[in-house]
Amino acid sequence: MVRIKPFCGIRPPKEYAAEVASRPYDVLNSEEAKKEATERSLLHIIKPEIDFTPIADEHSPEVYEKAVENFKRWRKEGWLQQDDQECYYIYAQTMDGRTQYGLTMCCHFEDYLSGAIKKHELTRVEKENDRMKHVRNQQANIEPVFFAYPDNDEINAIVAKFVKEHKPEYDFTAEDGFGHQLWVIKDKAINDRITEIFAGIPALYVADGHHRTAAAARVGAECKANNPHHTGNEEYCYFLAVTFPASQLRIIDYNRVLRDLNDLTPAQVVEKLKEHFDVEDKGTEEYRPNKLHNFSMYLEGHWWSLTAKAGTYNDQDPIGVLDVTVLSNLVLDQIFDIKDLRTSNRIDFVGGIRGLGELKRRVDSGEMKVAFALYPVSMQQLINIADSGCIMPPKTTWFEPKLRSGVVIHSFEK
């Protein structure tokens, strides 16, 4: 069972919402963020290295200090204002004509430590430490994490009814074409019922934001250790999340590009692939995988269909069934001698939102030698893996659209 609560959100006035709300810190590099940031953009708070000339080291002390300074300034200028009562917030995102409705809430750090909030990826300590410094220094969760929950008919009905009967507080389309809407639920009876329903939901699932979740949980545990009168109800026990019904979420492909062919010729690569795959030359037209265990490869100007042969994967194993596992074991390891995706500098990863054209571009430019596109993981596969306590291979899931940062912020400042 999970513990959630409404909170007094810090958010921009309606007229500034579209400008303040930004893409997440880990989607843009510093140069891209500096170019994209307008005067009131939250990028000045979540990527404050952009306020230095030249751009500063994002891990330097002055950058962490600048983040705090900017957060205070945004509040002083009125670009961020705190609601005067605890609320839940409905946050809707629209992409390609499809809308998903999430609840913005606070989740309890102990649920993450106990496993009631389930993860499917490993985290890196250095990234946790970086996010932890931001949370600790700000005494706030500036950016939400992205959770999924098992569908609940009553929650769906509450959200649908509220959306139908109320105008959104925010309604804007970001520069990437994705729509964002926010409704504020001030009705205490509705908020109390939402809290009650979630108390009966067995688990939440981290979709995106594993490092932010881990960092928030560590700050909560740290605050608990420093408070001899800790009760478990303090505001620092809670962190910011937007939770969506699992059925509404869509995972898109997360693809791979390699810098070399491991001293093989293109013809030798194709021959080696034939041992475990049915291989078909698709010519120069883009080819996208059309089912599980079907891959596409771009090599020397041609697209290829690769279909894993029966017996090369295990559909009864939640990890063995994943196409990232099949590709890692049979291609990256056996053919290209790439053993560790986390540490190898011979491989890079490309989110499917950039399209197959990005794979072609990087190979045609000579930067990379070969690209592989994968069929996307399903939400059910993610849930099965998280429930089993297993961990997905690196760079398996890419959720789109991303949450905008700065739509709502949670503070636990005393």
C-alpha cells in the first residue's frame, strides 16, 4: 500500500506558465539549455550553469548556489507563487492526438525504501548525489518524477468528471508541439477520497526519474535521521510525483548506434548476424521494427530487417524476453564485443522521439558505423519486471511526452 498526500504547490501564475515550464534537466545539455532558456524559464533553476559565461561546471559549488539564488528570485518576482491550501493537481499531456491524465501528488520516501514504489533501472551514485544536493539545498522537489499506477476505475471517474466540469488553470502547447494542461483540485472531499483510494493501491512504478526518486528518498531519510522527534508525517517525508494510469502510458523505442564494427567488414557483420537472425535487405527506405524480436539495422546506406530465430530468446523470462537483452547478448556482445553498456564508449543511445532519420544521419555522417532500432517495450513488460524485482538493461525505456518541469513544485522548507 502507498502513502500519498496533497500539498501546497508552488507554481507560475497563469500568464507565465508556458514560459516558466521547461523540459527536464536531463533532456538538454548545457549549451542547448542556454539557447532555449527565456527570461523566466525554469532552466535557470534546474540547469543554473547556463547563467555563467562561459558555461560553468554543473557540479561546481557556485552552480548549486546559483540554483538556490534563482529559485528565491523567481518567488520574489512572483514568477512562482505558492498555493494557500493543499491540493492535488490533474496534469494532462497531449501528443499525436492522444491525451494522458496524471495526478500530481506527494509520495512518501519510505514507500520507495520498502519497495512499494517499484523501480526497474539501476541508478548511478554520482547522479543520485548531484540530484540530492539540489533537493537538500532547495528544500524542495523542483522537478517531478514520473510514476505509473495500476488502473483504478474510481480514480479514472474522479479525474474525468473534474476535467469535464472545470476549465484548466493552464492550457498551453510547448515548442515541441505537445499540449499541457493543469487543473487544481481544491475540494477537500475529493482530495480526501483520492488519498483513501491510493492507500489501497498496492504499488506505484517508476516510469521516468529513477535518480530523482532515489535522491528524494535519501534526503527524506537524512532529514529523519536528523530529527529526534520524527513522526513520519513531516513534509520532508514526501516528494513530488505525477502518477498516470498504466494503460494510458506509451513507451517508445530506445535505439543504439555503434562507433565501429569491431574490425569486421559490413559483409562479415551480415554473415555473423545470420547465425541467430533471419536477415533481409530492405534497401534504402527506412525500415521500422514491426513486432517483438524484430530489429532494424542501418549499415552502409541500407536498412535491414533482423528477426531473431526461435530459441534465441526466452519469452518466459521477464528479462530474457526483452529485445534489449536479445540485442545485447547476440549482437553487441557476441559480434561487436561490447560487454558493458554502462561503461563502453563505443556505443551511444538515441531516443525514438528523434526518429529513424537520426540513426541514418549519425551513420551517414561517419560519426557512427552502424545503427540498430528496437521494437518498444510495453508497460506490461515494465510492470512484470518491477514486480519480479528484476532490473532492465540500461537505456531500455523512453517515455514521451516528458513532464514539463516547473508546472508545480513541492517545498518542504520549514
